[in-house]
Amino acid sequence: MAKVDSLGRSNPQCLNVDFMRSLVKQYSELGQWTSAFFWADAAAASANDTASGDDIWLLASAMLARGELHRAAHAITSRGLHRRHLLCLGVAMRAYISAREPATALSLMEECDTPLLEPRSHDQTHNRALGSVLVWQARALSALERREAAVEALTTALRVDCACYEALDLLLEQHALTPRQESNLIESLPINNQLCDPEATLLKMAYRDRLLRYAPLKASPATDNRGIETEDGVVGSNMTGAVEMALFRSSEGAARKARRLAAGGHWAEALKTLDLAGPWACADVRAACLVELRKSAELFAFAHALVDAYPQSWTSWFAVGCYYYLIGKSEFARRYLSKAKSLEPGAGCIWLAYGHSFAADSEHDQAMAAYFKASQLMAGCHLPPLYVGVECSLLSNVSMCERFLLRAATLHSDSDEAELEAEEEKGVENVSGWERIARVVVDPYVAHEAGAAAHAAGDHERARTLWLRALSAAQDEHTQLHPRWAATMDGLGHACRALGETSAALRWHEQALALRPARAASLTAKGFCLALLGRARAAADVLHAALARDPDDVVALALLDAVIERLDAALTEEEIPQFPFPTVDLCVSAPLPSADATNTSDMSMSFD
């Protein structure tokens, strides 16, 4: 119909600019950017010197899609449209950021008219364009390592346009805010004022579920079988069936569920959930799950496919680095992780993996430096201070270990750090750092590492409290504990034995063996407890079983020698078993040797 209209005009000498604009949009939707560029250029040229900002925006967008970054920016800045046209400003900033010139992109905003950057209460189209500009501003600020200003730009973008999911994703990926700040931000957004009820409900559910990325996903009555938490255990009580189904079927919903499963240590389930989101979704989470499951062959194939498909993506080289870390080649792992850092300097998970590669080689100082950098990039995440605390414990720096583990526990539990500091300033000197950690910790992994550090520091009572807290946090009322918590039970056994409760220690080691049978460390600890209880024979049997599992266990070897010496010393002469020799009948007739048989009795040993 458009073609008929253009041919049926009264003045065939006049070009139909509206028709050419429609062609630009159609070819842009089809991905034919050269055709879109041609008609956008023709539409802008048809207006001579009075081309509108929308025409130049279409032309610059086509140039940007074709990879002509500076040409797209010049088409806008040469006409001064970045000062008065918001869409043109966004395209120009995107072009300069893609060309790795973030400072130039920020300078465009400084030249912009001030009223253009103010939200409008009755013009949501303008607000969405403004939110996009603010997101590009945040990207430019992050590239210049001005992270506080980037966080402010992203929070402003969310308030201006609550539907801007990219702004929230950047905030959460950067871990720029603490969990409490994130929750307060989501609750303060005017979502109901900007969206209709069903869409507002969908957005609220998605945002709240996204905030729970480190909360373990458990099968409790308040959680349905798809991992969507609901109030009062009633699924869909606050939203329509269409909203519920959209949230369940979306690939982003599957990615959110996979992140929570991975945070809870359910790596196999997380991989299955990621398959629902697509083979390329959440590449960093998939790589981490494959590392934890020690599936080196699958990780190699996945990393190889990523590098072939997305060679300019940091997640591709991150997966390669994870593969080399998994197979024990830390030097190669650091080489590829460095390449990932060059592509995305603000990705904190790269620095965490970088620190793990140093920690695997017992290079504690370099590992701590990498974790400190990750802590700067992920100020609201509990993982960097957790790993720093572990390294401090290995270096026997107890005070620093307590401080960082307390920081990790506080961040994860969403506690108020100001209240904790005020409590310390009041002069509560009789409260140890381990006790303060036990008060706020809710993450089982933080509690386990804190218990191990307290045990190494000699505070066995606090270690037992922290390990009990770890098991309590890891316990799921519908399923039994995962075998990985056998180490925590062994730690409780060691703490009880150090406190003189040998019988309780033996029970904990037996529970660890029930959780992970034939574990060499658990068998050795059980044998030690049996020996302390005077059950030497049973201890010897258990220690023999431990050495059968791990022949290089020096502790089991030393204990077994001591137990055998005790058993030998306890034996009397009457208790020494006698083994009678079998009787030999020397009168048994034997066949005569044949004529050609050698008579060995006449063989001489002399060589004369």
C-alpha cells in the first residue's frame, strides 16, 4: 500500500520522506543495515539542511550497526544534535564507548542542555531514552574506574525508568551495593506508577528473585517446584496466571534459578536449569559449575565453543582459564584469565579465579592481592572478604582473619555494620571476634571457614559453635546433608576431642563416615579417637582401612605404629600366639632318578 501511495501522489517530483523512514525501520528490523543506511541517508538528504533529529538518529543508528563508530558519532556531533536530541545523544555515546573512548562519551553529556537530562512525569518515552543514556554514562564511568558515580547513574536510571532491567543487571553484576541497599532500592522504585498491574507484578517478582542470587534454593513449603518464592506458600496469590507462566517460561527466570542453585552448592541441578535457558546462557555460572563438578572434558568443549563463537567476550577466555585451573595448570590459567581481564576489567569473578590459581600454588600474598582487587570491584559481595580471611588464616594472621570473615558474614546476612561498629565502640572487650561472627553468620560456607580458622587459632569452643551453625544453615528439612559437609563433621570431631570430649568426637567422625563412606581423613580421625578411648584393636583395624584408602597418610602411619607398639607391649608371653610347624614325613619313598638326571648333591661350588 505504501508503494501505491507513493506512486499516486499529485506531485511525483517530491520524495516521500515518510515512506523512506518506514523502509529504514523495516530493513533495520530485518537486519539489513546497508539497505537501512541507504534509505536513512536518502531521507536525511531529502530534507536538505533541515533534516530532523529523528532522521539523523536513524542514519547514525544504521552506521553504528555497520560498525562505523566514529562516522556515526560525527553525523550527530557535527550537527550539534547531541545537545538537544536525547536519542542522538545516546547513539553518539554508544559509538564512543564501543570505540573505547569513554571520556569523550562523558564529555558529550557535559555539553548537553540541562533540561534534556531531566525526567518528565508525563512522558515515559522521554524517560526511557533518558534511562538508556544514563546506562551508557554508567558504562563509561565504570571504564574510567569511577565506580561510585557509575552506581549513582544506574540507580537514577532505574528510578527514571523502572523497566530498565539492564540497569539492575549491571548493579547486581558489579555487586556495587550491599544486600540491604539493593532491597531498599527495589522497594523505593515507582513501578506501579510507570507500569500496569500485571507488568508491574512481573517486574517486582523478577527483581526480588534476582536479588536472591546468593540465597540457597530449597524445597520448602514457601517455594514451589519451579523455585519461585511466594508469600504464605500460595503460588500465584498476588499475580495472574499469565504473569506466573511468563516468569516460569522465560530464559531469564531459568538463569536466576540456576544462580541460586549454584549458590547453594547444587551444581548438577544448576547445569540442568541452565540447559533450559540455552547452551550459551550464564557462561560464567556454567563454567563455575563444571569446575566444581570436575568435568574437565565438558568444560574444555564448552570453552572451545565459546572462543569460536564469541572471541571478543570475556566469558569465553574466563572459561578457558577455569579449564586450566581445573586440570592444575595454574600458569596457563592466569594467562587466559589475564586476557579476560583485558576485555572486561570490571568483572570481579575473573579476579576471584585469578586468586584461586595463586592459592592452588600456595602463593598466599599474590592470592590476597587478587582477592583485594575483587573486593574493590565487588564491594557488596561477601566472597572476596571470605577468601581473604581464609588466606589470612593460612598465614596465621588471626586478627586480620577475624576482621575479614566478620565482614563476609555481615555482607551475606544483610546485617547493619553501623550497629556492629557501635557495639565495638561501647567497649565490649570480652566478646571475641569469633563470637561476633557466630552472632551474624547465616551462610554455611562462611561459618565453616570461620570454624576452621578458629580451630587453627586454638579457640576450639568457638570453632565448635561455628561448625554447628554451618551444619544448621546447610540442613534442609526435606533432604539430607550433602556429602561435602563431611569435612565439617570431622572438624566438629576434632574440636570435641581437643575439648576432652572424645566420645562425642567419635560420634561426629562416625556421622562423617555415614555421609561420605571410606573417607581416609575420617577413618584416621576415628582411629585416633578409638585409640584415646583405649580400644586399640578397633583403632588398628580402622587405621588399616584408612591406609588402604590413602597409603601416603603420614598421620595414619604414625598412629598405627603407636597403636601396634601399645598392643605389643600389652601382650604377655602366654598371649603370644604359637604357630606349630607342619610335620614332614622324610621316609616317604621317592622314585629313583633317571639315568640322565643331574645329581645336584655332587655339584661343587668351587670354580677351580
